Amino acid sequence: MGQAPWWKRAIVYQIYPLSFKDSNQDGLGDIPGIISRLDYLKRLGVDVIWLSPVYRSPMDDNGYDIADYYSIDPIFGTLDDMKRLLNEVHDRGMKLIMDLVVNHTSDEHIWFKESKKDVHSPYRDYYLWRQEPTQVDSIFGGSAWTLDPTTNMYYFHLFSKRQPDLNWHHKPLREAIYTMVNWWLDLGIDGFRMDVIDLIGKNIDQMKFADGPYLHTYLKELYERCFEGRDIMTVGEMPGLSIERAKEITHGEHPLLDMVFQFAHVGLDEVPGQGKWVLKKLDLLEFKHTFETLQKMMHDGGWNSLFLSNHDQPRVVSRYGSELYRKASAKMLATILYGMQGTPYIYQGEEIGMTGIQMPIKDYRDLETKQIYDILKQKGWDERDIMRSIYAKSRDNSRTPFQWNRKDYAGFSTHEPWLSVNPNYLSLNAEDDQNDPEGVFPYYQKLIQLRKTHPIFDEGDFMLIFKDHPLVFAYQRKYQEKTITVIGSFSDQPITLDLSSLNLKQIIQTNDETVTLSPLMTLSPYYTAIFS
Ligand code: TEU
């Protein structure tokens, strides 16, 4: 067996640039701001930084609407800043991957501006135009078709109307994408997180979108033209892909992608088929079962990406843990997640246990939130129910500025930020947390080091224990002669567990030292431990 590729051993940290650190005091995070915090990430134990989009963009969807793939948006800095970031990251022995958003562009991309001019434009087929719209909803709500008055035809967009979908069936478009991808890779970046890449093989006339009929063909071409032979990592965001298909794509001699973001486990607190705004209480049994399937399925071939949160998902403490038991539950969730097999992802602020926010509707900035507010109003939803869903699920929950210290605006900026700072920054910020022996950050550091020193985390198999316990998530990992046991309580009440049959030797990491190992153990609220 050869040595595992570096990305299987890496800890990845996602930066959402608008909200990470502002260096020029305009209220917007930027690249020099990121550079000023690289030592913080290094101290945490991060190996790879995934940077959400920093390309030129009108920021309708905070950069996921790209107007020019080859330049950096002035909000964030310049291409020289980007090169400096890359060097500084590499100098610290870390790597950097960028976001590749090629299912769609901004409506301000030159391709789209040319495309809409007339039906004979050489760029017409870069996008999807039809005379008549079909019955398709965009993911943000409303029709996926918008009429453009210039030629009186409709263009297709699975996200906002300012994010027209690219037509991957058109070879010149694919060639232009490959040129761009190679340009960035030649510049020295270490790979890509690929935005909704499961959508590029769609056939809109057959109404097939995610995991469409041409997905494999185009991924293969992309792999052969851009990725093959390069020492990079690729992770495909694939919300519409089954676990079986995720395995196929990341499996085999020459996997098309190194790993996939799969979303089954983050869709469990919504009513199936009703979309994310129709809330449902999380059933821990379902949650455990989903992870079990993923872990077992990917164990012999394929590879998991371990994440609970990102810039689209609510803050984990507020979602699966408890704000009352903030530190305990933040540590518990991290332990459960990063005790599994796969590549760990940390979303900025998760490592200090940042929480969600509740604001008046006028203070939200996310286009999806604003759009859904109007749509649910029109549907006759009660204002309180709408806001309850928005508090629970708005993407702005995880986009509030990073809480660095107790200074104004949490030390993110000296200028009023583009999105409100969570008012809890006086008691929740990176500076205090790092100096707190009970802090979440020191706990993450320790957990990361533990993971890096014990191959069992990377290699071990996975077996759920206390499988039917509705409030405890527990599993064992076995590798060669060794076994570790990971236990996490999802309860705000003490829970007594009979551990006598497990043959536990000692506690190697825990969020509560006062609980001692015994055959009949009473776990404190949101207790977690790893046992050898
Ligand atoms: O997200 C794709 C996606 O399908 C979802 O995560 C979606 O944004 C969310 O569920 C809506 O509630 C990616 C990006 O991560 C997201 O930020 C972008 O808005 C989207 O693609 C379009 O580029």
C-alpha cells in the first residue's frame, strides 16, 4: 500500500472572505486581512485553507456570482494580494484551494453580456436560452427562467436570476473553463472546492438537473484536461448526489474527484420534500444512521469529507447543540464529527463555538433569505413562523463577522461591517477563547493533534454502539489491534450509560474532566469523550 495522499490527512479550514477579517476598514473582509490571521490558523493545526470566491463579482450572492474568473474583486484586494496570500500560506507549510463556480456566472460576466445581445452572438450558446419557459423552480425560490427583453427569450438559472447557468454541452464553453482552471492551477493553487458541480451534466429539456446524464462525461473531461497528473485536491459540492454515486466518483484507480460534499446529514431537520424552511426537530437516530451509512460505504474505497457546517448552513451549536451549553456542545459536536474517517472541514468560527443570530428582517443580507421572506409572506405564512424558520436556517447565521476580540465590531473591523456582528462577541471571541483553559479553540487544537498522531482516526473502521439510544451518539473505530470509542451526549440532562461490556481503558480526550471512567457512567449535559 502506498502512502496516503496529503489531502486524506489534512485539516481543512473554510474562510468566507467577506466576514473573516477586514484590513482596510471598509467593513468588508479582505485578502490582506486573511494574511494577517494565518498564524492563528497555523496554531489551530490547519493544513489547507479553502477560500470561498474572491473573484470579481457584483456580490449578488457574495461572490458565487462571478463576473471575471481571472481577476480578484477590489473589495478583497488585487491579484498581487492573492499571490502574496498563496506564498504566505505555502511558507507556513499549508495549502490553499479556491472555489470553482462553473455551473453559472454572474449576469455581469462578459460572456453573458455578449450572449444576450442577439441569437447569433458567438456567446449565445454559452448559456441556456429557450423560447418558452418550463415548470422549474430555482433553488432560491421563484421560476428558474427569466425573460430577457433584448431578444425576447428566456434564460435558465437554477439560482438567482443574476446567476445564469452555463451551457456545458457547448464545447467552446468547456474549453474556456479548462483554460481558466489550468491558469489558476499553473499559478500554484493546490486545488478546488467545486460549487454545485453535480449540476453541470444537466439536461433541462428532460428535466434532469442534479447528477444529470452528462455529469460523468464532463467530470472526466475536466479531470483529464486539468487535474490529471497534478498534486492537488478536489472536493465537489454535490447536494443532489446519492451516497452510492458519491462513492463511484471518489473511488477507483483514477477518481474523478478526491472527495465530495454530500448533504444527507444536514437535511434531517426539515420536513422531507418541503425544503429547508419547513422545520422538523432533528431525530438523532436518523442522524446517526446517515453517518453510519456514509462511514461504512466509504470505508473500503471512496473518501468522506467530514463537515457539519459551512457558509450555507446554520451554526452547529445553535442547530444541533445548545447555546446554553455552548462550549460543551461545540466540543461534543467536534469530537463526534472529527472522530470519524474522512477529511475534516472546519468552518470559520466553528473552532471558537460561534452561534447563530436573530435580527429584524431588514438586517439580513442574504438574497435567499430576503427572497424566501417575500415568498412565504405571499403564501400566507404567519410572520412569526417565517422568522422562526429564518432564525433557524438563514445563511446569514454563519456569515456574521468573525469575532476576534472584545473591541468594537468584535475586532473584525473599525468600520460598521456589511452584516451585523453577533451581539454575544463580548463573551464569545477568539482572543478570550484561546486564553480560556475551557475554551473551544484549545480543545480543537488538542483534538486535531490527537487525530494527527493516531492512524486509527484515518484508517479505522466504524461501528455504531448504543445504536438505538435517542440521545447518545457513540461509535467505535478499530484498526489493527487497537480500538477507540467515541461518545457524545446530545442531551441537556445527565445520562447514565452502562459501559461495562466495552472494556474501556482510559479517557484520552474529554470536555468534562470531572466525569471519571466507570462501568456505569453518568454523562454530564453534552458530555463527550474519546476512550482507548
Ligand atoms: O450552494 C449550493 C446549494 O445547493 C446549497 O447549499 C444552497 O445554497 C443552499 O442550500 C440554499 O439554501 C452553493 C454555494 O455554496 C452557495 O453559497 C451559493 O449560493 C450557490 O451554490 C450558488 O452558487
